[in-house]
Amino acid sequence: MKKYLDTKEEAETYIKTLEHINYTILKPGFIYSAKERWWSSPLSGPLDFAHCLLGKKDLGVAKFESTISLNEVCLTALSALESPDEKKVYMNEDIAKIAG
């Protein structure tokens, strides 16, 4: 998982250096959905509880953030398409505000 996260971060850093493109990078926490990811919904409660106890901690393998619904992530991606002239990075909290 660490290699994946490092590679993802390298790709995001590279994309941010490209001046001729606009981009939107979504960085959600654990995504749950009762329909598309049926197994994820039961995990959202315990993960949110862990987030409340530990705060936003990076444990190397995973970061504890609050969970977010797949619907909220999709709505934020669609919102970003409506204003394509901007360069944006949406963290978990931003996604929840935009979709909410």
C-alpha cells in the first residue's frame, strides 16, 4: 500500500507541474456505498469512530480520515467538470462540503 500511495503522490505532483492542463484531484477518505460496495457500509461506522478517537493520523499504511459516500465523491467530480478552468485538489472535507 505504501508503494501505491507514494506513486500516486508522485503522479499528482507531476500533474501539478503541467501548466497547459487544468486538473481536479480528489483525495477522499474511505469510500462507502450500500449498492456498489455493499461490503463497505458496515465498515464506515467503525472507521468514523476510529477517526474520532485518533484524529487525522498517518499510520504509514493508511490515513485515518472520516468516511465519505460514493455519491458525494461523484457529485464533487461532476461539480469540477462544470468549472474546468480551475486547478483544484479536493480533500475529504472539501468533498463533503461541495456534495452536501
